[in-house]
Amino acid sequence: MPKFYSVPRKRYVFVTNVNPGPNPKSLAYDPVTLVRDILGYARTAWEAKKGIKAGMLLVNGKVVKDHQYPIGLFDVINIRDTDIYYRLVPAEGKELHPIKIQKQEKDLKIVKIVKKTKLKGGRVQYTGHDSSVYLLDDESLKIGDSLLVNLSDKKVLASFRFEEGNLGLVYRGRRVGVLGKIAEIIPSTFSRIAMVKLLVGNESVTVPTEYVIVVGKEKPAITVVSQE
């Protein structure tokens, strides 16, 4: 199982696998592990599966009954009939960690643009890291930029460029969970991949560009750090 799984390594013989879906297997939790071991809403896999099939789990505002559905970066989780909401973020040295968020943020999500396709008529199709698709008239955005979207109607509320001065969050690698201002973008060379330097307080860290997602300008557009 992925290293970020917060599950005792010797308690279970097997963990639930994830099916193909919007998030890659290497960066996704399965609902059973999430409900049972991470959030603590079930004691056994049987209880978790029973609750999931009954519609207890909502991901991004939609009921998920597939106990192998991949739940990934910045997905919003809610247990039906409660006002408790979680967002999966890179934190505590793990690629995915649930933090509680306010109810007013339940429909907000940031997606990283991973593909750009120009369509007939001048519109542009942007594909996010979670396989979501958005059609915009703005063709100036690039792969690596981010979109702030409303999950309830899939409208794009704002966009954030991968450029100096904006805030970047590391979601992969040894520096996972680091949040800092983009100070310098270092292009790739024949012998080195593209890197980005982030300012964190009075220090700076340098990580691969592909490990960073832009989450805002002066401050994060959504909650990405636990408030507790």
C-alpha cells in the first residue's frame, strides 16, 4: 500500500485496492481505509463497506457507494447528515492527510492544470489533476497553473499562475506539505529537471516543479493547513 496510508502495518493482512478513477492509485485513499482507519467512523472493513453502500460517504458533494473509489488530493469528504467536512491535503509528512474545513468551503477545490487542448471555435479545454475538465475562453493559462473551482456547478472562480510571488504547496517528495512563496523558477536543462525555489519564512527550499501546486497569491484560496 502507499507509504502515506496511516494504517498499522501489522494489523491487517490486506487493504482495499482502488479502482481506476479520477485520481491515480499512487495518490489516492480507498473509502474503506479512509472511513475506518483515518476518520474512525467504522471499526471493521465490513462496517465501513456497509455504511458506504448505504450512502454514508460524500466526496465532493456526491454520494460514493463504490468502496474502491479513489479519493485524492484536495477532495472534500463529508459523512452524510453531519456538518463535519474534511479536505485531503499534503501535511504531516504525508501526501494525503485529512483536515477539517468550514462548511462554507465544502464546494471549493483547487485543481492543477495537467493538460491543455484548444478546441474549434476558440475555446480551450483544461484538464485538472483529478481528471476534471473545464472549458474556458481564456487561452493564456498554461500547464502547471491552477484553477479554483466550485464543485457544485463546476464553475471556475479564479486562476493562479505558476509564477514568482504566488504560493506553492509541495504535494510529493521529501518536502511534502511545505507551503511557501515561489521565489524562483529554474528551467530544466539536459541534465536537470525543472526546479522551483520556495521561500518559507527566512529559509528557502528547492523542489522539482512537478511536485508543487499553486494554491493562491498572498494567502491560500482554500484551507490547506489544519486550523486546530
